[in-house]
Amino acid sequence: MKITIQVFTIFFFFLLGMSNLAAKDMTEITGQVKDQKGESLPFVNVMLMDAQSGSLLTGAVTDEAGNFRIESSKGGKMQLVISSIGFETFESESFEIQSGDKKDFGAITMEEEIAALGEVTVRATRPEVIIEPDKTTVNIEGTVMAEGNTALDVIGRSPGIYVDQNGVINLNGRSGVTVMINDRQTYMSAEDLANFLRAMPADNIKSLEIINNPTSRFDAEGGAGVINIKLKKNNIDGVFGSVQVGGQYNGQFAPNTGVTVNAKKGKWTNNASVNYSEYAVFNDLEINRNFQLDEGISNFDQESRITTRNRNLFFSGGSDYEINKNHSVGVSVQASGSNGKDVSAALTEVSNPGTEDRNFLRSLNDSKNQNRRVFANFHYVGLLDTLGTKITTDVDFTNMNSNAEAVLSNAYWLNQEESQAVNDRIRNINSMDYNIFTAKVDFTKPFGKGRVLETGLKGSWVKSDNDLDLARSLEEAPYTPDPNSNRFVYNENVLAAYATYKSKFSDKVSFQAGLRGEYSDILGTSVTLGQENSQKYFDLFPSVFVQHKVSKDYQIIYNANRRITRPNYRLLNPFVFYIDPLTTERGNPNLRPQYAHNLEMNHVIKGAYQFSLGYSLTTDVFQQIFEQDEESRTTTTFNANLDRSQNINFRAIVPLEITPWWNTNNMLQVNYSQWKSMIGDAMLDVSQVSYMMRSQHNFILPKGFKAEIIGMYMGPMLWGQATIGAMGGLDAGITKSFAKEKFTLTVNGTDLLRTQVIRANVQFDQIDTTFRQYRSNQGVRLTLRYKFAQGESFRVSNRSGSTEERNRLD
């Protein structure tokens, strides 16, 4: 440990001393983009092209004031190309510029398209990354990444992000990421969110905002950070949208289809999307467990296959009305439904020390589930003066109900005499209902010269009702109640207030400081057991950001914050769920929130290369625990609070342009993780250095073809009691646009080498267990998309929403 700290300290000061980094002279091109009325145009694509070959050299997106600034290490004959939906593409005359020169285009006026509008396709091979003090923006629109992939795909390929086989999103080696869409919380559990993002075409996404350490403006919930998905917005007085259909085959066929429509007429702006998708996988699982008995070791060898198919239907719609140029109101609605079926067939062989006899257990778990969710949002945005003083309000309501029924059928026999098997059944009926109401107001006041004050208030009220009905029967006899049945009611009220202030120390050093306070009042009641668990606490969550622009090619960004992760509602329920007769999962009503203290220093070179060093200390960290009963030879898993975990991470992001038609983005992430806590009567004190490498290659090929290859490798890592083995993967895809790029056909292959196999073991105290799991990730996906657009240009204002409570449903 001392050596690791010494190496970390030396490396920290090495990065800190990089301020003397030599920078090559860069060409600088600036300007401002406006419409015909003289109003600034934000978020417009600006591209610097090679005038002779027509290839893209680099690009930028205009800021909120319509300004752009492009830097390039190249000189020669160039051309500026500016494009935005609803406007004619602007192409400058070719101009000569040398390395180190500066050129200001001044004000550039974009002319509106009056006739039918065809979407502008930016032929960039990799997404542009814009690095700001408090976030990193990845522009997806018009890139190869956007075509033929899903939202979950592009999230998993973004800087610092890894999506595991269950669809759980990890940021910088940490789970607990909050996902937002257009500044609004998704209100979904990890499983629901993964299914929704698999159904969302990446072509609908404009950009991703990756916020490693959120400011105090964001809810304190979520220890790992925030990902904000920015969808495309309509810029035409008329309609535009897309229709896509496709499917994936990985041993099972899973179709998907969707329609997205955006429309505006006068002061009304409307949007709607409907997506249907199926998610189908085989999950092959092998578990080997050893129990230390007085007579010797008893070995459990289990093999199982879980067949899963979920059918998901998701609707999202919204309407905004512009009262006048300074005030607008709107509503948005999301409604979703899913039906799932899981069939798990397992065979377990048990050895008995001191005898040759072997016991066998064959289990069949047939499970069906239904989920329904409705989310509604009302919002108001008001601009109070010409300086940008703004007030926004949001009121949200969410209702979700889930019903699941499973029958676990078991057969027990000795040696090879299966015909003499004894049978029993365990029936599990589980119904859950959640209601969440949130309201918030935010106020922004600019004071000029980069000084901005933001304040806000928020309240959330949550109630959940979970009823678990367990019953057993021998052979085909009637079911009798199981004493582990339980009804659990959970109430949570959180009141919050925050303030942030942004300013400058000098022309080169700016800062943002904030403080958020949250009061939580929580009551969990087991109606069946007559038990109550009450928690009331007030917490402060500070955040600080400092940006030092050492030179035009080099900046250092420092940030620090404190975050909280409250337990998932379901995990607080003292339920008992049978995976098989020998393996159970139970809830823990005594789970406490975990707190994360985060520090990060990010070095940015030439606006593209990132070298980051971070530290995170998490206290009361909740983690899945394995517990064995040697006498009954059963295993129970549950979540409990460990004392603490530490994480030191280094991240390098290196984009390279090998040729005008071949670009690559490479990432290396190294983590040192330490877990320390008493678990029962044993001390868990483990640490390990792990790493992940990812290389993404994008190609523009002749005759309108585009291709992408992604390779990933993860070294061994620790996760609490478990040690997870190394794993790699290789994905590839090819895209072809035709019919004037209105149609796009994409073929993607995933896990081509069938190497995404999870191997893990738990060697702790009396526990001796190994796992091997492979989900049927190897497959091929085919997608056909049609894009349409027609109308006159217009402007849409941004909306803001709330919150984080639904993210904790499971």
C-alpha cells in the first residue's frame, strides 16, 4: 500500500508539472453565426475542410451566443462549411492560411430553407469531444457512431464509460450513474433503463453530456456522476423524424421498430416517439461451491441455462407553447409497458464426504412479469431580462406497478435413481406499486464578466407498496403459506436547496463553487412483521470546480464534490426470494445511504487529449454479500453496508487521425481499488490494480460505405468479496446510405470472438465459490432507417426537469 501511495504521489506531481508542456503553433479560426434576423444561432456545426481533397480536418459547435473557435495544426488551402437543420449550408470561398495564423470571419448569416429540407449529414468518422470545466460533451449527430446503433451502444463507447452485460452503466470504474434525457431524470430502474436505451436509435441523439463530478445544481443522489442525453430538436415549421425497423439474432431472434416525429406550427412545438423492442438472451451459468463439514468437504456443482425474453413498448411525447419570446410552458409524458418471461433450468450434483452417495437436484423456475409506468412533467421557463436572468419550474409525477409470478419446481433424488425423485414446488407472487411526486424551481442570475449565480429548491415525496406472497407444496398437493411472505410499505420525503456561483480569478483561471443541502425523512414498515425502520438526516453536499487555461493548447481542470447514494427501494424490503432451494436472496431494511467524496484533476491538451487523475472515498458502501450456512449447506445473498472503499483512477483519452478516412479513439483506464470492512466475524481487507483498454476505429469507405471496429479488454478486478477475471470483446459494423441518404442500412456484429465470458470467485472466510457465466452476446443486428424532414426554420428553447428517485427502482 505504501508503494502504491508513493507511485500515485509521484505521478500526481508529474501531471501537475505538465504546465510547461510545449505546444505547436496552431491556426485559429473564429467567427459568429446568425440568422437573417440577426439573432445568434447556438449549437450549429462548423467544419474546417481541406479545399483540395474535400476531407474534414476538424470542426466545432457554436456556443449559446453563436460564437465558434477552431484550432488546427495544419496550414494550406481550406474552406469553412457551416450546417444546421432548417438552414442552407454555408460554404466559404477557399482561403490560404499558414500554421500560427489567425483568421476572423466576423458575423456569418445563415439563410433559411423554404423548400423541402433534407437532413445535413456531417461525414465525420468520430464524434467531436468538447471539454468544459464541469462536463465533457460528445457530439453524436452526423457521425458513424450514430448510425445503426442504439443509445446504449453509443453511451458504452463514450469516454470513461463501460456498460456491463446486464446493461448497468459504469463511469470511471464506478456504478451508480444517474442518466438524464434532455435535462430530465429518466425515472427508471437499471433494468428498465437498459431496455429503453436499447430501443432508442442513436440517430435520435444530438450529443451526450458526461458529468464526472456534478455541481450542486444536480441532485446529490448518484455517487458515480451524471450522463445527460441531448436529443435532436426540430428546427422546421413542419415535421421531421425517422422510421426504423430491424432485429438481432444471437440464437434467438429479437425484432425492434420505432417511429419518431417532431412538428411545429406557430407557437406550438410537439414531439412524439413510439418504440417497440424485444430483448432475448440465453444465460449459461456454472456455479461450483464447497462447504467445509466435520466429515470433510461437500461439493455443489451446478449448471443452468436461463432463457429470457422481454417485450417492451415505450411512448414519449411532449408539447411546448411559446407565450411570447420570453415565456413558455409545456408538458411531457412517458408511458411504457413490458412483459417478460424467464425460464431457468438447472441441475445440481452434491457430493457427501465419507460416502460415495451423491444427491441430485433438478430445478425449473418459470417466471412471468409485467411492468407498467407513467411519467408526466409540467414545466415553465421565463426570461426576466436581456442579461439572461431566468426562472424555471418543473412538476413531475410518476406511477409504476410491477407484477411477477414464478413457480419453482424441484426434484430430489439419490445417485442415479431419478425415477424415485421427490418433488416440491415454491410459488412466488410479487406485486409492487410506486408513486413519486417532485417539484422544483431554479433561478439563474448573470452579473456580467462571467459571473453567474444559480439557486433552487426541490421537494420529492415517494411511496412504495411491495407485497410478497410465498407458498409451498409437496408433489401436487395444494399450496400452503410460507412464513417468509411479507408486505412492505416505504415512504421517503426529501427537501433540498442549493446555490452555485461562477466567476473568474483572472483571465486564465475561473471557478465555480456550490453548496446543496438535503433533508431526508424515511420510514420503512413491514406490515407483516409489525416492524418499523425510521431514518431522518440532514446532509450538506459541497462542490468546487477550477479551470486553469495555462495556454491556448493546454488547460488543467480541478474539481471536488460530495455525493450520496440511497438504497434501492426494493433492497430495503426484508423479503426472501428463492433462486433455487439451496440459494436465496433477501432484503435488508437496515441499509444506510453511502457517501462518496470525489477529487479529480484533468489535463486537456489541444482540446482533445485528456489525462485525468481521480480519487474517491466511499463510506458505508453497500455491496452484495455472500453468506453460507455450513450445516444446511445453503447460500444467501443480500446487500449490506461495508465500512469503506477507496478508488484511485487514471484515465487517458487519445484520439488520432491516421488518414482523412480513418480515425481512431483510444482509451486507457487504470484503477486501484481497496475494500475494507468487518463482515460477520471476518475482516475483508483486499486491494487490486485493474485496467481497461478500448480502441475504436472508424472508416469512411468508397461508394458511401462507413465501417466501425471496436476492441475492448478488461483486466482482473475486485468487487467486494468477489474477484472477477479478465475479459475482452470485439465488435464491428458497416453502414450504407442510399436514396440521397434518406435510407440507411446497417449491419452490426457483437462479441465476434465469443470472449465476453464472466469468470469470478469468492474466497472469503468459509466461502469457497466459483462462477462462470456467458450471456449470448455473440450475434448480428440488422437495422434499416428512413429519415424525413420538410418545413421552414424556427427556434426551440431549452427545457429543464427533475429528478432522481425513479433511478433507484429495481
